[in-house]
Amino acid sequence: MTEAKRTRKPSPPRAVPAPVYKKPVVVSEAAKEGLAWLHTAKFLTTASKLNQLPQGDMPEIAFVGRSNAGKSSAINTLANQRQLAFASKTPGRTQHINLFTLGLREAPDAYFADLPGYGYAAVARGKKLVWQKVMADYLEVRRALMGVVLMIDSRHGFTPLDRQLLDFVQQRVKTGEVKLLVLLTKADKLSKREAQLATEAAQEVLGEFVTESSDIGVTLFSSMRRVGVEDVAEQLKGWMASMPARVDFELPPAGEGSAPDEEGGEARADGPGPLAAGDEQARVPGDAGD
């Protein structure tokens, strides 16, 4: 009688550590609340001049950054919507502010303001000058502006144009009137060491804006791998929680602050620097910047 062959019990699969971005994320209750709030975002209107924006009703959080920094993708990821923020297929073609409501449909409590990307040299100089003035005015004097989310490509760090944009809003950041959060985008393309260096470099740049009153943060972010999404949601919702019970966002009386110019924008005494308008605002599907 032939003895039956003993079968070898297969070994269990070898455990392989998951990449950092695939590890389970422990989401705090505050982050869950922030994500639920961000997921209510709805497109409201497009404006090419400041006087076309709503006045005096709700606080605004502005998203700004160079073209190709991943701004549209970041907004879509935070809102959990594939095409909430759109981009022009032609670099530098459009120059508009897109506004989105946040909160209950019947009673929204805040706006997202999506400003055009900047940095394309292919835009006609005349159009650059027109749009850079609108952007500078918005950041410097827009009463409803309570926070700025600045997108910086984590692989390249702050460019001269990024620093110039910060100059437009630096005084309001230093006094605490406007909060600032810098997202180091496309962080999934960095090694752990590179991510650390990128964060340290950003903190060094932002150090000159830190005061006892300022509220400034920096975080690694990736739309593709959802790195930092929960942190950003918690931060933005926290901004809203820190707002006074009632805030008057009405424009100052004539003679105080800036006066409207003939184009409908709010005039500045001095001209803004050469900030080039970019491509991330037209209501056309696709994000050429990512």
C-alpha cells in the first residue's frame, strides 16, 4: 500500500508595509465635521470685477496659486467633487474669480473664492496689468476675505511671484485679519526626506509673517493620494469657528479705503507688481495645471 504524500500547508502571504499615503487615516471628529462642510460646496457665480461679487453677507476663503500648482484639483478633492473647479485649456486665457457657497443650500455660511492661476508669460501685457490689479485689490482690501489658502508646488518651493502675492496680503496676515494656510501640493512626488526639506523651507519663508496675532499654517498636500485632506478640512472649519458671531463686511464709506475705479474694481494708490494671470478659472472641464 502506497503511503499518501503529505501536502505542505501553504505559507501565509508575506506582510508588506503599505506606502504612507495608503495607511489608514485616523480622522478626528473635527476633521469629519470639516469634510462634511466642504462637501456642500456649490458653484455660485463668476466675476471679472470686484463689484460683481456679493457684498457684506458672508466670509470668504480664497484659493490662490501659480498655474500648474494643482489648485483646481485641490478644490475638487476637498469638496469631494470631480468638476467643481474647472480650468481653461489655454494658458492665461481667462481672468475671473469663481465663487462657491458652503453650508446648507437654504442658509450657506461662507464662500470659496477661486482666483486665477498666475505665472504664464504668454498673456498679453495689457491683460496682465488689468488682472493683477484686480487680484491685488482683492487680497488687500476685500472686506469679506477672512482666509487665504496658497498653493505652492512642493517640488519647487516659493517662487518670486508667490512671494509677491504674499506681499499683497502680508499686512492683513500679520494683524490676524486674514488667516493663511500654505498647501505644499503634489507631495506624493516627494521622498520622505524631500517632504521634510520642503516643509522646513516653507516655514522659513513664512517666518517673516509670524506675529502674536497671525494665524499661519503649512501642510503637505496631494490631491492624487489624498495627503493632508483631513488636516485642511479641520483647519478651514476651525477658521469658521473662530469667527465672531456677527461680522460686518460692508464696504467702507466713500473716501475711506479704496474707491471704485472706472472699470468697477477697487482702486489702489500704488500699482501692483508684474503678477501674470494664469489659466485656472474658465468653466471648462479639465485641469491643465495638474
